[in-house]
Amino acid sequence: MSTKQTSKSKSHENTKQAGERIVSKQQPDQQTESRLKEFFHDELKDIYWAEKHLVKTLPKLAKASTSDELKAAFTEHLEVTKNHVARLEQVFDILGETAQAKKCEAMEGITKEGEEIIEDTEDGTATRDVGLILAGQKTEHYEIATYGGLAQIAKTLGQEDISKLLEATLAEEKEADKNLSALAKNSVNNLANQE
């Protein structure tokens, strides 16, 4: 091979490598967007499972509650939670996907704690209600964190319509948490303190 051919071959190789570097610099951005979308869809499946699980759990919490106000709070939130499930199904529809649930380990753990509170407290006591409110608020805080994060990711992905749906649920979860706090502060905690 002549020196001319060798330098021409090296020049071609350098150009090819430079082209590969440009392509590889572009790929991470494309992969990041793809990974973010994949992560977003995965987290939607996770919270979908959580909401469907809560539809089964809230009646148990209502039944175990002592005060009529707490029974009513859990029963009302059951209806709101059913709307959250429907709203998530709307989100999947917008994405062109079938609504799919993936087991949410966090929500399963939080609801198991609620079951333990029922087992560990005496039936008909305000102390049980204090525990149930705490369990309910742990659930709400998990959902607040999840919906807040998902709404922001939806905005990042240019899905404003989905972000608005998730923000509507976020507002309802915050309201439920606020109502549970008020119930604890205004009556249940004081009643439990007198037992």
C-alpha cells in the first residue's frame, strides 16, 4: 500500500470516527427522552395499581373507623378514588395504550400498615381512629409525591393535557390530606388522649 493510499485511508477512518462521535453524541439525548417516556409509562402503571388497590382498601378503613366523621371521610374518598382510576384510564387512552397495572410495592406496604393498625388497636376507640388517620395520610402523601412528579414529567414530555389530568388528581389528594389533618386536630386526637 502506498503512502498516499495509507494517508487517504487514515483520513477516511478519521472522518468515519468523527461521524460516529457525532452520532453517539446525539443518541444519549434520544435515549434519555425514550427512557423518560418509558419511566413515565411505568410509573403510571404503578399508581394505577395503587389507586385500584385503594378502591378495595378504603371500605375496610371506613368499616374499622369509630367516628362517623372518619367513616364519612373514607367513604367519600372512595368515590374520589374511583374517579382517579377513571382519570388514569383516560391518561392511558391519550397515550394510545391499554390501561395496565403494575404492582406498587410502596402502596401495598402502606396499606399493610393500615391493616396492622386495625389489628393492634381496640375496636370502637378513638385511638384506632388516630391510627387510621395516620395510615390515610401516609397514603395521601405517597400519592401527592407521585402525582406531583408525574404531572411535571408530563409537562417535560409536552403532554400538557395529561399534566392537567394528573394535577386535578393531585389537588384532590391534597384536599383529602387536609381534611384528615383537620379531623385529627379538631376532635379525634383529643378524644384519644382521654382514653
